[in-house]
Amino acid sequence: MAERKVLVTGGAGYVGSHAAKALAAAGYLPVVYDDLSVGNEWAVRWGPLERGSILDADRLRQVMEAHAPVAVMNFAALTLVGESVREPGRYYRANVMGALNVIEAARAAGVGAFVFSSTCAIYGQPEVVPISESAPKAPLNAYGSSKLMVETILSDIDAAHGFPHAALRYFNAAGADPDAEIGEFREVETHLIPLVLDAITGRRKPITVFGTDYPSPDGTAVRDYIHVGDLAAAHVTAMERLLGGTPSFAVNLGTGQGYSVREVLDMAEQVTGRAVPHSTGPRRAGDAEALVADAAAARALLGGNLTPRSDLRTIVETAWAWQGSETYGRIFRG
Ligand code: UFG
């Protein structure tokens, strides 16, 4: 049987590289398309790397023709909320124009499934928590708006031409590959768990807890942390559902369980046996008080065992093991 290839844009990045590993484990060959502007070459381990930007429509078409993938997963995007507020044009160009290029190249190549990385940031400040897929979409920043625009583009193209796709709305991706072959690493890091662990090891400076006056029991903001391995598995299942004839869908990828910033710090102290160097400060602009998924639709569509790795202890343990790995030590230039 011919090798079943899946084109993975952004496959050198955090979630994309874990999806590439999951695809290989499921018998596919992940072809990573990445310009390495944010992603890391060491994270491409399960198939070829095609260097290119999603803003280069000709190169995308050429790679798509050369590999004839059965499906496309589009992870390539800019993902920093604060940066998107300061540089919206750059975010719309990369995330909307770039995604449209990938969608059109995928359609021209006749792929049977398109899996898109969306985000809970499309909901903005929710009126009701947990958040269901039908909740109002009111993004608070250009990052969330750009992702919502692509969801609209996908729906319109599907309605006009038939384009089976899944929009997967991630809550807080966290943790690392249990084998510690890959994990989270960015030159510029803003996410809570890697910053907490880097603060413990002294690789980065002590963290600031942003806001202690939220209406949660301990006053800190609440998020729904989902293990990156569970996200990756959900992508493979979503792709196979579409290839099997399931109509296009959009689902939340979260666990339904929220944890406060303080609870994350406590878990990091339990797992590492060390104190988290930190101070407290004001709220971070644009942060919602609580973002927790209603995960029922994803469970129904993608299987009841959607979140086997997503308890907070496993998330922190795998992130800590990754930070202790030889690879992380070698690549970290902090
Ligand atoms: N936090 C701190 N100190 C830090 C970093 C984070 O207290 O140094 C807090 C944040 O204020 C927030 C929580 O930790 O309450 C989690 O923050 P992250 O930056 O790790 O993640 P966000 O919830 O801000 O971002 C996530 C995704 C984005 C997505 C966003 C939706 O990473 O892609 O949710 O709001 F857009």
C-alpha cells in the first residue's frame, strides 16, 4: 500500500510536532511544512521537512503536488496574544492570508480532510463557564479574531465546494511528550507552565502571578490545561473521522476541569520538590478570569478517552521531565 502522507504545516512547532509523532504512530508519514521562524528543526523527527512559508502559495502548491497528502493539518500560525494586540497586521497576514493559502492549495490537491488549529480565544470573555461550542464568539484580540475569520472561511468554502474540515478550539495546551523526545520551547516564552519550571531551575527569571483579585477561591485566574499528547491524538482522530465521511465540525479541546494559577504553582512544587520563585502583580491586560471548556461534544465525537494524559500532575510531570532532558539542556539558550 502506498504511504499515506499528511502535510503538517507548522509541524516543527509545539503542538504540530506532537501531532507529527502521533501521526507516525498511527501509520501515516507526516510531511512537515515549516519556515522555522518559530518552530525548531530538532522537533522534526518522524518524516521529511519541507522548508517554506505559508505565505508562499507557489511553494505550498508545489509541495502539495509532490507529496499528494491524504490530509492536511494546519498548525502554522503566530500565537502570542499580547503581540497580536501590538502588531495586528502581522497576525492577520500570517494567520488569515497564510491559512487561506494552505486551504486553497489543499483544495486544489483534492485532500480528503483539513484539520485546523483554532482556539478558545475566539470566545473572548465568556458569559457562561464551562464554554460550549455555541457560545457567543467575541474575541478580545487580533489573535482570536484571526482564528475566527479562518473558521468562517472554512465554513464558506465547505458550503460552496465541499471541503471536509475540523476546527479544533484548543484551551491551554501544556505538558510534553511522555518519552521527552520533544516538548515546549520558544525563544520568547509567555506561557505559565514552562515559565514556572524555568524559574525553578533558574534558566529564566522568577515568575509574576498576574492578578490575585479574580473571583476564584484563591484569587488567581482559572484555565483548562490539556495535555499536548491528548491534543495530538485528537487531531489524528478528527482527521480519520473526516476521511471516514463525518461532516465538518468544530469542537472545543479542553478537559472541562479548571485550575487556578496558584494550583499550578502548588503542583509544580509537589512534582519538583522545589519552591517556585515568584512574586505577585496586577492582572495581565486582556486576560479572562476563567476559561474552561464544555468538553462534551469533543468526547462524543472523538471518543470518551480524549483526556487520558490531561490531569494536571501528568502535565507538570511530563513538562518537568522534558526540561530535564538532554535535548532541552542543549537547545536552551536563556
Ligand atoms: N500567567 C501568570 N504569569 C505568567 C504567565 C501566565 O500569572 O508569567 C497566568 C496568566 O495570567 C493566565 C494563566 O497564567 O491566567 C495562563 O497563562 P498562559 O499565558 O499560559 O495562557 P493563556 O491562558 O493566556 O493563553 C492561552 C493560549 C492562547 C490562547 C489563550 C486564550 O496559550 O493561545 O489561552 O485566552 F489564545
